[in-house]
Amino acid sequence: MYHRFDAIIVGAGGAGLMAAAQFASEGDVAVVSKLYPTRSHTGAAQGGISAALGNLEEDHWIWHMFDTVKGGDYLVDQDAAEVLSREAIDAVYELEHMGLPFNRTPEGKIDQRRFGGHTRNYGEAAVRRACYAADRTGHMILQTLYQQGIKNQVRYFNEVMMVDLLMTDDGVCNGIIGLDIQTGEIHIFHAKAVLIATGGFGRVFKVTSNALALTGDACSILFRRGLPLEDMEFFQFHPTGINKLGILLSEACRGEGGIIRNGKGERFMERYAPTLLDLAPRDMVSRSIHQEIRAGRGIDGQDYVHLDLTHLPPEVIDQKLPDISDFVRTYMGLDPKTELIPIQATAHYAMGGIPTDVEGRVTIDQDNTVVPGLYAAGEVACVSVHGANRLGTNSLVDLVVFGRRAGKHMLDFMRQNEHQALAPEPDYRARAEIDGLMSTDSDENGSIIREELQENMMNDAGVFRTAEGLQRLQSKLSELRDRYSRVGVRDKGKTFNMDLMETLELGYLLDVSDAVVAGALAREESRGGHFREDFPERDDVNWLRHTLAYKTSGGIEMGSKPVVITRFEPKERTY
Amino acid sequence: MEVQFRIERFNPDQDTRPWFGEYTLEVEPTDRVLDALNEIKWKQDGTLTFRRSCAHGVCGSDAMRINGRNRLACKELIRDYGDKITIEPMLGYRVIKDLVVDMEDFFDSYRTLQPYLVNDENPGAGRERLQSPEDREVFDDTTKCIMCGACTTACPITWTNKDFLGPAAIVNAHRFIYDSRDKGANERLEVLNSKSGVWRCRTIFNCTEACPRGIEVTRAIEQVKRTLLTGE
Amino acid sequence: MSSNRVGREKPVGSNFELYSWYFFRISGIMLVFLAVIHVMVMHVFNTAFDIDYDFVAARWESPFWRMFDWLLLIMALTHGLNGARIAVDDYVQSAGWRVVGYSAILIALLIFGVMGTLAIVTFEPQ
Amino acid sequence: MVSSYRGYRAPQGMLSWALHRLTGLGVLLFLFLHIIDIFLVGYGPELFDELLFIYHHPAFVVGQLALIASVYYHAANGIRIIIVDFWSKGYKYESQLFYGAMVVFFLFFIPTAFLMLNALLNEL
């Protein structure tokens, strides 16, 4: 089936819907999502969205910018960080105007709370910067933006999975190919501009806070088309995931005063981050937890530690952390008011992704050459505002700020440009891939390959990495890829073929894993979320630069791109 | 522990009527029902089909009937069910395949009630509309809705009366009607006052019982009825 | 897959359902007293075997009991038939059969209302 | 439609509603019958007293017991619904109110049943 729109937005999370909201009633825009929009993973974000509103205490966007840069271990592009922290303020007000039900101060203003790595006056002390709606800020953002889409009569294509990107021979993006999951039909979406906002790929790891749907689809599709992926080695492990399940317990737990304790009951963050303690950035806390565990100070010598909320007033837990308490009760059978919660670091957020400029335009090289008509925003994109490690709440800021900018820019682009003609049979690649999977019959089981992939990625590309482990992982990945080439889809039907969907996703996971491992192996230093035991120091001389990974017929080629530094020279990062 | 699963299966490409598939599985008591469904799909029968995404009760994909009641598969632990578990799709909507039902009518009802803030006054850039914590608290409960459909498809009225807008749509209207910033209450109340609105509710409480987010759904509906009655 | 509908056609409201709902409750409360007293008189203070023509005749000597019985009749009939109307709405989906259902309810209301009223109002002991 | 009711394991609220609807419709049907017989009073004692044998038949006494149970249940549960409707905190006690309604039901029904069955036994 053929559709023609001015703009196509792939992904209906915060970034995609914020972009869609910019079109309001202008232009013909469609949102394509492989889920229903309200199922998007933005809805799982808990803690808050930072903006220097200064509603409770003095705060300035430049402090926010500094924290973002420092939190990202100076790999942040500072022009982008400036945009992020300046526009966060407007974006938060815009969300409020759209109806987002923020918690309020007694005067009726948006309430704010402390969050990891957010400080006053360049690191003096924690500051109240995170605007929040209980511990379901992401849920409220997603609902509010979806509601705006309904108000603006946005056209939603629900349960349609992007399977290919369309580009002209001149390198202009002119559409996508979608697979309608409900009917198995292939849809051609012809557009002047395409926004990729499909989110992260946490499912390459075994223990993750990410949804089952987060398999890096668009990253992989662009990668296959020869477009680069930036800084893929930087993946954030969130310190407080529920042990074994990886379900996230928001940093807001610590923002409200929660403490992490080791097997001896010690508040061990005193040793690693004497100023910010438990509110140090996530990469540091996760690494500290692992170091405690390695030193045998896990709970009963095992591989987890405790999150302690028992000293918090019960009404804080009830009113400000209700969902988290519910998770702890449901999945652990524990009462957070009286019992300690077993936690473990959980794969949480991809700092890397599709390189873009501050307008959301996808770029392909170190000179930031743009692909006309192609945009990316949200977790899937790498602007790069998060550098080597993202600060808590900045993911939501990223979504709304850069989703908004991309939307506005697309609106201009679409007014000034015409549709580029499609090649004949634009869907041939997608059809060939799907037909290939559907017609193969073998005993090779995709889900077993996926389990092995996730297990190996967790062990060798997790919090700690070594050259040896990463090389071992590379050969494992090529073995898995070889097995994947023989995988057949067991469900041969057309209607809602979830087996086909998962098998396609496995292919994407493999591509993304390749890029993560290639980046991790190349970067011979430790910075932010990337820690090489064989290179434990940050190396600004050789590595103060972004990596770009390109998929070529001969394997992955690595390139690089300078970091934009405007206001803050790199310094040692202590908290 | 070993658990027997009976799962309702239906593939429109080949079946004329639904049937039950039986699966035996070795699981941990603390596993979620969703984990078991995944395990069956991945290791035993690749054709088993259901929706799922976040796997911890916030996205609303995997609402289904577990031992006869609407639940999210990712929020239910196997130890609470014992060694025999029956899983069926939600009632009242067309089954697309196995446990997947057609949610279009559900979202249609939702859209009927203007589920967005109606207020065109510009509070001015660079500032928020003020709202007291008390005013914010009034509609807090109904902001929790994740639109999984558990309440609407638990309601005996929606099973048979296709005009009824259903609990979820009313919950989402409630979220705006009682928001002090909103100005669209009258229009929503007019629809809710109609034949397909709140008066169809017979205070059965199935919706409240089924809500995985703990929303007091019936309370919200009753509040709307009282507002219609007293004009307050 | 795709949906660009902005919801269903908005039902136009009148206050009929509101009044119906409210009437249901008011008549319900009245009936609690009327019907329970009626049952008590007929089956607790007297028994079914005490009741015959003379019993009815003696009771309807009093205008109070005639009024009481008439009120009970009307409330029970309207309350019950309103319930039946809602059952029709809930279980009959085709527009045609609904009209049949509503008509049957209206006819029942007329016939039984008239029969009952006639019986109570025109009764003269023989 | 019917399969829907079988497919859902009814919580207490749904059972109480289903019973409410069934007893309501049952009482309505009886009401029709009752209006007919009272209408016949107008035709004089002979016809009416002759008809009363129906009401005196033991099977019908038991039937009347079911009718009275229906009326009592419908009344007690109806009051519970009205409380939930008009008392803004009523929703919290929905289930307690149901048990309360059942207590009231039995408080009325047990003596009524005793008296009626007693009368029947005396008559036989």
C-alpha cells in the first residue's frame, strides 16, 4: 500500500510526539509506531525533567549546562548542551501549557526536586532542578503529547514497524517502508522528510530496564544503508535496577534521600563521591557498586547491594514514590518503608546513536554533512548532549527539546521542498528480507541466539570492559550472525506475526551489538559509561573525540569527529 | 515448579473457532506470567502471539484474562496462581490472533471525550499556569491510566452494549473535567450525560477490581454522576 | 493499523438518562418502604391463607390502603419497566429489535397501569 | 453474550449486580401476574376466591418465598447502591456495604420464611 505525506515520524515516544505537536494543524504528518503510541517507553521514565526554573532555589541554565557537560565526562558537544539547558525551560513551560500535571509548590508553581549530578554554582551542592509528576513524569509526558496529537488530528499508524529507509541516489531521504504487524502487509510511506525517533536498544543486554520493543531497529536500518552510528560504546548502566529483573527504581529514590548500602551496611558512596554521595552520576555509582561487589562486600557476598529507603518519612514514599513502591511490593514482595531493596546495575540508556546536529538533522561525517530530509531525535539520536554519560532527567529534556527543534525544522524543510521521486519497487529490499525469513525452515531458534547475545554482551560489554573480553565477544557475535543467517520464522501466517517481528528485531540487535563492540574496542580509555580495565584513565589527548562507526562490506570501519567545546575546558571529574 | 498453562489460541488464517493450547513449563515461583508466555513462545511454540513491551506494568500492552480476570501478565507472579493457569484474551473486542484483541473501538471511545487540555488562553511564555497542590490532587488518581483496556473489558455492560463509552474513556475524561486549568468540562459532561455515558454504569466495580494501576475507576465515574446531578 | 478517526459520533445528550437514573433511586427508596410493608402485611402479620376476597375488601375500605396500594403499583411498575428498558439497551443491539423492546415496555406500562388502577379505583365490595 | 459471563470469574460486585438484575426482572414478572389477579377482584368474590387456590398451593408458597427473597435482596442491595452513589466515600466500603446488605437481608428474610413455612405447615 502506498501513502504520501509531507512528513513521517517513526516512533511515538516523547521525541516523535513532541515533533508531531510542532506541526499542529499544518502539513500532512503521520506518526508510525510499532506499538500503540501510549505503549512507548517514554512512559516508563519516572523521576523528572530538569530545567533551571529556579522555582525553589536559585538556578541558572548555565549551571545546568555545566552539569550536563561534566556529567558527560566532557565528551558532550557544548553547543548542543547549551541549547538543551536553555530550551529546557521553555519546553517545560510548553508541556505545562499542554496540560501536563506537574506536582506543585504551595504557591502553585511547578515543584522541583534534586537529582543525580545536578548542582548549584558549578558543583557546590545538589540543586532542586527536576520538575516532576510523582514518579511517573515520563508517563505524563507521553500521555500529554499523545493527547496533543489527538487534538491536532495527527494521523497515527499503530503497530506498523519500520523495516527500511528510502533514499534517492543523490542521498536524499524520501520515505520509509513499514510492515503492518496486524495484517502482514508492506506499506510504502513517501515523504519529504522523515524523523527517526524509535528510542534505544537496551535489549542487547541481558539485564535491562528497557522494554522488549527497544531493539535498535532504526539504528540498524540506517547503519545497513551506510550511515554512521556515533559513540555507540557509551551505554549507561543505571545503578538501581531491581535485582535480576532490571526494572528501574528511579534516581528519585536517592533524590528524596535514599541511600545505597553494601553487605556491611556501609554507605559506601562516601568513599567514591564525598560531596554528592549517592547522587553522583550514574556511571560512577554503578561502577562503585561493582567495585564493592568485587571486593566481596555485596549482600552475603553475592552480586547485589541494597537500596535503603527505610529512613524516609512514609508519606514521602506514598506521595512521591508511589509507583516505585508498587514495583518493589509486586516483584520483590518487600515493603520499602521497612525493608531494604536488593538492587543491581541495569542497562538503561544509549548515549550514542544516529549522529545529528542541533536541528535534529542526521549527519554522516566529521564535517557534519547532513542527509537532506532525514532527522533523528530522542534516545536514538546522538546530538551529542549526553557525551559519555547522561545525567538523570536529561533524557526527557533531550526528547522534548530536540524533538521540538526537529519538528520545527522539518516544518520549514517541508514547506521549501518537494517530494523526491521514489525508485521503482522501493520495497524490494524489505520484501526480500521478509520473504527470506519466512521461507527458511531450520532448527535454528532465534530466541536462543538472542539469549546468548544478551548474556555475552552483558558479561563482556557491560560496566567493565577489556580488549580480551571484547575480542572474545566479537568472535561470538560473528558466530551468532552466522547462525542467524539460518534462522527461519516458525510462524508462517500473515496476521500479527510476532515471530517474524522478533526475528527481524534480532537482526537489528546483532547489528547494533557489532557497533557497540567495535566502538568499545577502539576507544582505549575510560570515560563516563565506558570503562576499560586495561585503560582505566581518561585520555583527553587521544580520545577527546566522538567515534563514528560505518558498516561496510569488509566489516565495521571506525571514523571520528571532534567534540565541540565552547565554555568549559575539560577538567578532572570528581564529585 | 512445574506449571500447566491453558492458553486460548485463535489464528484467523486457519481456525474457525478458538481452541485451548496446553503447555507445561518449569518456572520459578517469582517469575511473571509474561515470562512464562515468552518462554512458551521462544522454546515451545513460536506461533503463540500476544502484545508486550515494558514488562513492568507501565505500558499497558499485555492486559489479558488470567484465570478469568483481567490482569497485566507482567504484573502477576506465578506463585500467586499455583500450578494451573488459564490465559484468555480480553472480552468484548474482536480477537485478532491468540491473545491480541482489536483496540480501535477502545481508543475511539477515548477520543470521543476530548482527552486533552482545553484552554486557549495564553498564560504567557516563560511561566506556568498556577495550580495549587490541592487542585492538583483532585484528579491525581485518574492521571495514572495507561489505557491497557483492563477496566473496559472487565465491564459486563461493555461486553453487550457497544454504545457504552466504557470506564477507561470516562477515567480519561475525569482527568480533565476536574483539572482546574481545563475549560472543556461542559462539552465532555454533555457527552457523558448521554445514553452512552456514565448512566450506563451500574456500579459493578469490575473495573476497579481489574485496574492494574489501582485507579478507583468506579469512584471517578460516580463523581462524574454526582457532578451531572448537582452541577458542581 | 491506521486510525484518523477523532472518536465516535458524539451522542447528543438530553437529561433523560439523568432523570431516569435519579428516578430509579427515588422510586427505589420509596419502594423499599412500600413493598416491604406490603410483604410484611401480607405474609408476616397475616399469612397467604388469610387472604381472600373479604380480606381485600376489608383493606380497601380504607382510602389510605387504596392510596398505598396504588402508589406501590405505580412505583413498582415504572421502576421495574425502567429496569427492563435498561436491560433492552444492554442486551439488544439491533436498532429494530430495540424499537420492538421499547414498544413492548410501553404497552406493558399502559395495559398493566390501567388494569391495576382500574382495579384499585373502581373496586366496590359486593 | 452469554459466553462473556462464563468467561469472567465474577468478583463479588459482579455477582451482586447480576443477582440484582435477575431479582428485579423476576419481581417485575410477578408484578404482572399480581396485577392480573387483583384486576379480577373487580369481578366479584367467586372468581377471585376460586383463583386464590393457586396462591395456597404449597409449591406456590415456596415460589412466594423466592419472590419475597427477591424483593428483600433487591431492596437491601439497592440501598447499598444508592449509598455508593450519593456518599462520596461510599466506594471505599463497597464490599463491606454488600456484606451489610446481606446481613439486613437475612435479618428480614429468616423470620419471614419461618412464619410463612409455619403457616403452610399449619394449613396442611
